[in-house]
Amino acid sequence: MKKGQITIKDIAKELNISASTVSRALNNNPDISPETRELVQKFAKEHKYKPNSMAMNLRSKHSNIIGVIVPELANHFFSSVLSGIELVAEEHDYQVIVCQSLEDYSKEVRNVQTLIKARVCGVLISQSKTTTKYEHFQELIDNDIPIIFFDRICTGIDTGKVVVDDYSGTFNATEYMINTGCKRIAFLGAPPHLEISKNRKNGYLDALRKHHLPIEDDFICGADNKQLGYQTAKELLLSVNKPDAFMCMNDYTASGVLVAAKELGVKVPEEISICGFSNSNISQDTDPMLTTVDQYPAKVGEEAMNLILEKVNNPEKQERKNRIIKTNLIIRNTTKQLPENEE
Amino acid sequence: MKKGQITIKDIAKELNISASTVSRALNNNPDISPETRELVQKFAKEHKYKPNSMAMNLRSKHSNIIGVIVPELANHFFSSVLSGIELVAEEHDYQVIVCQSLEDYSKEVRNVQTLIKARVCGVLISQSKTTTKYEHFQELIDNDIPIIFFDRICTGIDTGKVVVDDYSGTFNATEYMINTGCKRIAFLGAPPHLEISKNRKNGYLDALRKHHLPIEDDFICGADNKQLGYQTAKELLLSVNKPDAFMCMNDYTASGVLVAAKELGVKVPEEISICGFSNSNISQDTDPMLTTVDQYPAKVGEEAMNLILEKVNNPEKQERKNRIIKTNLIIRNTTKQLPENEE
């Protein structure tokens, strides 16, 4: 083995395993068997491996550029998160470059490679809907580029995260519609493997349970854009057992439900209530204006940027910090008013 | 002077002028005096300066990454242009990274520096509203990074451009409203130094002239977002000489006009017609849905990407190519119907 400070690559070569395995073993990644983890950590200790000094050396070759990977820039939530990211970046004299995965796993892999080539010093990621493998995220960590997930987080990688309190968001919104008299509430959600889908659905389900309302499988649908919101709402509203409210994954879906309701002559909010999620720009352009859940995207961006800068500037700290951003129900005109004598 | 292939820096040193001046003189930039231009070009010729081989050497150190600078990603037009850019990039195995200037000149300057650091091989730019100096764009060219402008073009730099046919867009929309009976059409525009503002305003003015309608200064306002659209429309609709139509710079402005009209109980389109520009996502969410001008943003992005790839791959070609994207009037429900016996 060569003289001087040893690297992850040296350890990998000596133990005849991949550099990625070494990095994960050193980071106590649960994917690595306890045997391998112990072997790697023992070897690293004996040979005085110092992750931080190496990371710092590498980092000094890096820039003051933070890379951001988002599913889709045309989605108002993500462009609003970026405003928060830019704000904190400006304050600390960092620059921001953005890539979009367009909800495509293989494009997201190329985004990662591009950001490594562009010599970013840290990456903020909200993963694509189609991502179920995480080697590319690990590649960033192996290149000593710290990462922080936001909104659509990856539970397979042990790093800091900024999430929206999705559970409470849909719980509170669903409960509000129940309190205004709705009893048959449909849920239009996103692909079930995403953490945000699970959490929003659980908030919805728990609100029904709390109020002893039946849970109907037919009312739990996959529909997370305007077109699908429109189609799904039309089918449900034409069915015998039609719902009297829609809790939607986002405002685009809710706007599709609204179009279906108008087309069928169903009065909003008298006959059906509709709640979106995001408080995006379109939520005040529809007529009636959408009741929705504000998830403070700029705050998500600010917190994510704060966490990544902390990591970039203190690479020796191993602590994993998470942030949860509280949501707020914005009551507009697609839901009914609470009864006056409501306690 | 050192041996071998001479560079722009060598010429600059020998002639005691800046590298940027040499580059501009070699590119026949009109900002450089004819004397200096001749001096530089003569010197370059005598010393067998070859711009292309040098550019190609430099370029080989570059990447397959195209940088994009846009004013604001939250604006649907720009995120849609990006879709077109990404499409062509995918086809040719190029990667795209994006920076936003947030309409701030000094941030746009830092965007340029960031993209140079990130080793992009070409840059697509739509300039910020506050940009009136162009040295930073020239810096890219001086670094042998070709640039193409799109939509908000910079007339001070001699390079390829992709523009929307803004003039015909507002001309046709204004003429349509005249043909439906409107006689007092207000124009809500953007800062007058931008080429797109001038062209859209000229289209509006020429339509009035063609139909012998008076041009009223009070009807030509600066208002290019929802809030300003709302305020301006409210003032105009409360004035004695109120307009019967609004030709707006974009759909956001038009949506603000619509809110003002509803608030004042002014019927759309019976009492006033409203036309937006962009055919952005909100234009189908308003009620009534907006009549607007489609400027085919994805096509703008595709053409811009085609032009920059041509430059990246054929650095020896000096030809300046421009593309004009035709617009199309999308008639929805905020304007009246043409009279049936209209010829």
C-alpha cells in the first residue's frame, strides 16, 4: 500500500471490495453486513484513516456551487422551494445550479453525474417518482459531496432531510371538511412508494378513523395531476355512491376535479368540497378559489440550504439533522364554512 | 512573445489592450473602433492566429454540459422553454444545468461566473429585466463558450438568437379584439428597454393605426405581473374614459385584470375583453378561461438548443443564425366572438 494518508480507494483495494462499500461501511449504512462493517472500520482505524481531512482536501478543489435536483421545474412547489434556496445562498455567497429529473430515474442518475462534473460542493435533492434505487445518491457521498433530501425524501440513504408535515396537512384538511358536514371523502394521491404519498394518505385515513367514518377502497385513487384529477373525479361523480368531498394530492389535481364538477353541473362547495395541497399559484386563479394546504416551500428551501451549508462547512460532524416544516390549512371557497355553533 | 500558436491573451499583451477588446475586435463587434479592429485583425493575421484550433483545445477541456440562465423559473414560460431544451439535449446526449437571475443584473453576472466554473460548453440566456450592461455575456465569449439568446435577447452582443414573433402576436390579438367591436384597448406592458416589450407594443400600436383608432397615452401602462395587472385595471376601470379591452404582456397580468373586473362587477367579455400572452398553465384555470397568444415555448427551447449545439460542434463557423418562432392566437372566453357576418 502506498505511503501517507490512506483513502477509501486504498482500503477498497486492500480488502478487495468496492469503494462504495467501504464508504457505506464507514458511515454505518445498514445495507452493509455487520461483518463487513466491522472489518472495514477495524482496518480504517489501524491505518489511521481520516475521512475529514481527505474530504476537506477534495472539497477545497470544489467550488462554492450548490447543486439542486428537482423532479420538475414547471411545478410551482419546486420553483418556490428554489426561491428559499437562493435566498440563503445569496446570504452566504454560494451559487446555485439546478437540474431537473423530469420524474425519470435514469435522467436523475445523469443529473448526479453532471453535478459531480460541474464540481458542486453539496447537493439538495427531491427524488423523482420513478426512483427506487439509490446508488447514484451514494455516489455523491462517495465523492465527498454531502447531500440533503427535501420533500420527496429517500429513506434508503442516511443523511439530513427536510420534510413537510404531510400527515398533519391532510389530517387537518380532511378533519375540516368532516366538521363542515362532509361524510364521503375521496383521496386522490400519488404513487404509493413515495414517503409523501404514504404520509398524506395516513393523515386522511386517521381523520376518517377519528370521526368513525367508513374507509372505502373505491375512494382512494391514484391521481396527481390535472388530467388525472379531472378523469377520476368524473368517474367518481358519475358513480352511484358518489363522494361529497375530494382531498387532493396537489392543487393541479384539485383544479382538474373542479373542471369535472363544473362540466357535470355539480355545485362547489354546496354539493362537493375540494381541497388541494401546496397553495400554489393556480390556487387563487381558479373560480371558486381553492381551499388548500400551504406547505411553505420557501421555508423548505431555506432549511435545506441551511442544513447543506452546515455539512459543507463542518464535514467532521457526523450528526444527521432533520427538519419538519409545519403546514397550514388555507380556507378559501371550494369548501363549506364551519357551522356557526361549532365549538 | 512565446513560440507556437498565439492566443488572444498574447495579442492583448503585445498590443497593450484587454483580451476582451481583442476578442471583440476579432469578432467585428461594433463597440470596438475601426482603428483598433484593423490593428488587431492585421496583427492576428501576421502572426497566424487561429481562433478555432484554440477554441477547440479549450473546448475539449469542457464538458457536455449546456448552461441556461433564465430570469425566473417560477414563470411558466421559462420552465416550458426548458422542456424543449431538455428534449434536444437528451437526443444529443448533452446535460443541462440552470441558473436563475431573479431579474437581478448582479445575480446574472454571478450566474455567468458560476457556469464558467461549472465548465459548461455553451450557454443559453434570456436576460433579466434589469440588465443594461453586457460585459458578463462578452466574458463567456472570451472564454470560448458560445452563447445563444432566446426570448429576452440582448442586442448588444453579436450572436445567434431565438425570438418569438412578439409583434405579430400582439398585432393579431389586438386586431381580433377590434374586429369583435372593441374600440378603446389598453396595453399593459413590461419595461420599455426590453426588445420583447418594444415589439409587443409596436404590434398593438400598428393594429390601432391600421383600424384608425386613436392612440391614448393613458391606455399604455407598465404592468407585467398579477398584482400590477390588478391595480392598473382597477384604476383604468374606475376612470371616466374607461377602456373596453386589455391587451396584456402575459397571462399573469391578464389574470390580475380579471380579478379587478370581477371585484368591480364588470362583465367579461360582455363589457371588457381581456387577452393574455403565453398560453401558460394558469390560462385554463381562470374562469372564464383566458384568450391568449401561444408563443410555443418548447419550440423556442428546441431551436435555441439546436443553435447552441451547432456552435459547440462547429466552432469554426462564424455565421450568426437567428430563428423566429411564430405565435398563434388562442381564442377562449375572455374575448367576444367575431360577428357572424364578418368577412
